[in-house]
Amino acid sequence: MKILVAPLDWGLGHATRCVPIVKEFLRQGAEVELAVVKANAGFFREVFPELRQRVAPGYNVVYPKYGFNMALWLLKNSAHLNAVMRYEKRYAEEMVERHGYDVLFSDNRFAFFSKKAYSVYMTHQRRIAFPPAVAALDGVGVRWHRARMRNFDEVWVPDVEAAPGYAGALSHLPALRGAENTLKVKFVGPLSRFDEVAGSLNAGSLKAGSLNAGELPAGSLKLDSLNAGKYRVVAVISGVEPARTQFENRLRDILRDVPGNHLMILGKPQAPRRRWTEGNIEFVTHLPTGDFANAVRNADWVISRGGYSTVMDMAYLGAKCVFVPTPGQYEQVVLARDLATAGYAVNIPANRLSVESLLGAFKNNVALPRPESSGVLENAVKDLFSRVGDKR
């Protein structure tokens, strides 16, 4: 069984949530290769140094400076996105023809499918979230996305099947009837690269760096070089530009005036690993999986964007979270709002992020519900391999 896994390059979250998928494919005996772009190649090289990488077309998304321009931005860039999708389709067909893949696995890549291979599409956004001003487009978005998903043999949803799950209305839609109910949709449970790490931490057996895949390069950071257990805040910087850098700079200014020692993980796996300190803030360009988990588990609070992959990661690690949704990414706004309403996290809109709002957030008693091990991913992979075997 030969599989090519291709995550979307709109932020690193699509790559990180593919980690448990790839591990399960490998565990069940498949030969796995990765379709990567520059932004996620370094991350995959660190986690899966033994796997071959194929260079994939990138969507190269740069979000508008101001979030309220997002609807206009989508219209303006629709020609570019459609061109990438056409190229992506040709790329998928070429990969199957040249390298004989039995399965193409797409994490939110709309056109990464082939009729010559069994094609699986993964998304938590069966419903594309639109802001209230254009809420009338909600149905249009559902139908457009459903049309894209019909090109695939299966659709995997990284959430629990019982509503509301972790993604709420984004992943759970009303039951469809007749011709509309043609998609093979499977809920495969919440996915996180920290699944195994969290289990080891709970058992008290994880040592710094012990779960890193392969040897780290000389001079790489180890957790004992950090102030483990002494951080009031671990800030996780992620997302696409220019919003990523705006978030980093805003938190730099705020955390200088928040009492305590803080760690800022810049989320740059493609950059040389580096550590430095500015006042009460320690910076690292990137942390390996085990070290990242230890830093988060030993922090009082985690501040991050509200992307769904981040939500799943923090749930596995048992973090107390303040989510600051990326302006213009309304699905993050919906997730953060719903999690705050449920008492699972604190939600601070980007335009209200300040020293005062952060100190106020620390007065809340919140906790994300821990995911339960259910074996649904293992069973989904077994069923997938059975279906592919039957088609041979």
C-alpha cells in the first residue's frame, strides 16, 4: 500500500494534525510519502526524517492586513486559487502516474485527487464559516465545499461524531437525504501530534527530547536549556502572514508588562533553531514535539490563535488557554467564541488584546475536555486499506 499525504499550506496546523494519520498508516504497514511545500517541509523532516518528500504546489496565501477585507480578498484572489487548484489536479494525476500511489490523502487540498487512486479528503470545516454581514453565503459555502468533496472516495472529519464535538457547527451538519447524502463521511476523532506525548506525560515517563524523531542537529535546543516549569505564559505564534507577525509583535509589547517569566514559541520550523531572551520573555524559533509538550504542560497559561489544530493540541496537553482568533478567519472566531461559552477557554478578540484583558483572562477557571482514546482512527485506516485492497 503506497500513500501520498498532502496537507494544505494555510498555516502549519494542517501539517501537524497529519502526524497521527501518517503514524497510523505506517503502523499498519503502508509505505508513506509526503507532498510538502517550503513552509512545512522542515517540520515533516524533523518528525519523519525517514520519509521521502515530494514538492507540491503551494497556495501561497497572504491574508489581508485587516480582517474585514477577507470577503473582498477572496473575490479578488479567486482566479489565483482556481489556478492553483487546476495545477494541483495535474500534479495529483502526475504523482499517481509516475510513482504508482494507491491512496492520495488530502488535508483540505481541494483538488488533490485522482480517479486512478483511492482519494481521501480530510476537513473539520464541512460548513465554511462566514461573518454575520455575509451570513447569507453560508448555504452557498456548504454546497461549494460539498461539490469539492464529491471528487473524493471518502471524507474524514477530525472530531468526535456526537455533536457538538470540538468544532461544533463547523464539523456537524444536519442529516442530508436522497441525492445529497452521497458523501462517505467518517469521524476519525480529534487528531494531534501530541497524542502519544500526552500519554507519556500523564504516565510521568517522558524525558526532554525523548519523543523527537531522529537525531537533532548539533546545537539544537533541549528542554533543560529552558526555564521549564517557571513560565507564567507560553505564547504560541502561528498562522499566515501578515497576521502571524502582527500577533508576535503585539504579544511582545504586552508580555513585557505582564509580571512573570514568559516563553514565546515563534513557530518557524524552517528557520535555524535559536534561543534568546529579551527582558522577561524567552524566545525560541521552534521546539521539537516533546519539548513543546513539556513547555506547555508546565505553563500557567497558553496564548495562541484559535485554529482547530491548535485547539486539538491543547486539549491533548490539558492546557489552560487564551485564544486570540486571527482577524478575517471567521472559523477561528466561531471556535473561540463557542469554547469560551462552554467554559473551556478564554476568548479575546485581536482588537481587544491588551495587558488589562490578559490579566483579566487569568482570573478565569477554564479547561478543555481531554480527548478519549477510542480507536476510531485505527478502524478508519483498517477500513480504508480493505477498500483499496478490494479495488485492486
